[in-house]
Amino acid sequence: MDLKELEDIEHSQEEREDFSGEKVKPIIVFYPKNEEDVVRIVKFAKQNKIPVIAWGSGTSLTGAVSCNGNCILIDFSKMNKILEINEIDWYVRVQPGIKLIDLFEELERKGFMLPPDPASFFLCSVGGAVAESSGGMKGVRYGSFREWVLALRVVLPSGEVVKVGEPLRKNRAGYDLVHLFVGSEGTLGIITEIWLRIIPIPKRKMVTIAALLKDFESAADVIIGLRKNRILPELSEYVDADVVRALNKHLNAGLKETEGGMLLISIEEDMVNDVLKVLEGKTVDVMIAEGEEANKLYSLRAQAAIAVKAESKNVFYAEDIVVPISKLPEAIRKLKEIAAKYNTKFYVISHIGDGNLHPNIIIEDKEARERAFEEIARMAIEMGGSVSGEHGIGTQKAKLMAEQIIKHNGRTVLDLMYEIKKLIDPDNIMNPGKYVELAYKYYKEFSSQTIEIK
């Protein structure tokens, strides 16, 4: 393989590791400085039929950027500019390599916000967040990145560049190709430019209620109570007692420890009493935080996965299931049953306000760890939920994704997804062996089964 025609693009041969510990061993790493560099790299990869993987910051938890010796890695750290902040049409246009925290800070200086805030916001790139359709702590009110992407420039596997969507709040021209690429995990093309909707920072004063709960089950009761009372928090997060202990141990958090864990609810100041009524009888202590104190709690929640990983000595599976809110009590009960079955405990971090639970599985035995992982995911499927709310599929959840789609939507839907992949990427060079392609390979496993579609 002759790489001379690309030698003017900055490159290296370093190996990488994502947040889950997955090893990434590319043939070469390129650092493009513009879209033209990306086009040249993709055309070269197509000509030589070499897989291409886009790299933002490596915060993937599902093997979405894995590669073992036969791929070109495109590192977008040099394409990290804010190209435009439109203060009239309320959008921001960026390159994919910009860190999300840097974008947040610049928007704040202009009086704007981009609400989706994955817990890795201080590490992850915007391109990675879009490719994964990341969610975050404010998802209960504002949704995931899927709701905030207006338009994209994408280098297709052929090397052709297309712009999909428009930087408009409303646009009904043609099929919605924007949201085909959002969450596609780099399997359909390489994103080189992103238009994101932004909104003014709300003027109403927000406060954070830190509720120390009597038990884990009370967390579900509170969320259902908020729903019944038509209360929509900006943030509704839960960390269990073991996560609180890990935060205190590894990050010197100074949090009060109770066996029920901690629920964080951010709400407008004039609705605090409404939330306190819902909390009655379910807590051992309640603290109301503002300003820097509230920011500290938010930051600790964002770093919870880091504390758990430090506790786990690299034996770490981060679940990402979603269940209907109405099923939260049942889901919590079954999580406790599964933990008891495997004689372990789950470090539960949760965007509990939208039913997105992250039980972190720390079991030394690999086979037992994988069985527990699949059992939790299948629990979500049976409840009408999803195996992934925001972390994505990668290689880790492809089989489970196939089970979910076949059970809930039918085989035809999985067929359609696979046909889209083949149509756009006929040579299968875009992040192959993952996501829809890998899920489809499990198709035959279910082809002889009779599965009820719900």
C-alpha cells in the first residue's frame, strides 16, 4: 500500500484506547485540517478498500471505534473551529473536532446554550456526540443531539461531499437525511461540518434539589410523582449509594452517604415547593443548592463514571438501557434481583427522569459479566424499552439491537437498515463490522424463531 500521495497530510502510527478500554490499532492515523484532506483520505481508502474510522476524543463505551490492524483512523483534533454563531437565526456552525465544553463556553459568552450535555462533555468532541446522538443530563427536558442538529456536510464513502438539511427551524423538503447520519456511528459517511440549533440561556432562576433517598425504589416513585404532577425538571439524575461512595473515595466529593443514594433535580425556583411535596416521605435529607454549590453537584454527577471506573480496576461494562417511565419500579426491582443472582452490586448511574439507566457491571469473570449484561438488556427489551439510549451500539450491543428491532419492529425494519448501509457504502469501508451491519449478521440466529412483534 503506497501512502505517498497522502504524505503531506499530518499523520502518525500511534495506537489508541477508548474509554471502555477497547484497543484501536490502525495502519495509520491522519490529522486532516480541512474537508479537502478528508475527501483525499476517503478516496484513497475506497480505491484500496481500506476501512476508515473517524475519531473524535475516544469516549466511546461500546467498541464503536474499534480496529485491529486494518484501518485508517481519521483524527479530527485539527478540525476544531467554530465557523459561525448566528445570533438571529439561532444556530452555530462548527467543525467536528471541537470539544463540546469549548463550544458550551463560547456560546455562554454570547448568551446562548446548546442543551444536550453528555456526562463526557468536558472530554468529547461535537462530531462524536452527533455521530452517537449523545444524550445527557438535560435530556429529560431537551432531548438528545438528534433534536438539535439542523444540517450536516458529509463525505460519503465514494469521496463525494453532500450537504443534508438546512439551518432552518422548519424544513419539509425531501426525506430527512440529516437524522439518518445523526447516530449512524460513522458507518455511512464522515461528518465534516455541523449546524446546530441553539437557544438563549433561560432567564428564570434554577436551583438544584439534592435528595438523599431512603432506598433505591424511592427514586422511581419520585419520578412517577413528578410526572403525575406535570412537573418537568431541567435535570433529573440519580446515583446509587455505591456510586456516592466511589465519588467520595476517588474524587473527594464530600457527599453525605445514605443507602438510598442521591437524586438531583434542577427546577425553576418557583417550583421548588411542588417538588418538595413529591419528595415527602421518601428522603432522609434534602439540600437545596444554588450557584457554585449547584454547579459542584452537576460536575460530580458528570464525573460519576470516572469514579466508578477507578473503583472497578478496568472490569467495567456500562449499560445504557431505557425503559418506559411507568416501568421504572419494575426495572429497579429486577436490577436488584439480577445483582443478587450474580452475587454482585451494580453501580447505578441514571438519567432517571427519562428512564435511561446505566447499571455498571463489575464482575471479574468475563462470561458471567457478559451474561449479566445481556440479561439486563433483555429485561429492557421485554419491557418495551431499548438496549441503548445514548451510548450507541458499536460491537458491544449489536446482537441485542437485532433482538430489539426484530421483537418490537419486525425483520423488515432490520432489512431496510441493512439495505441503506449497502446502498450508501457498497464497498463497506465506513467503520465496518459494527452497528447495523453486525446486527444484521445475527439475523439468521432469529430467522427460525417465532417472535411476537409488540
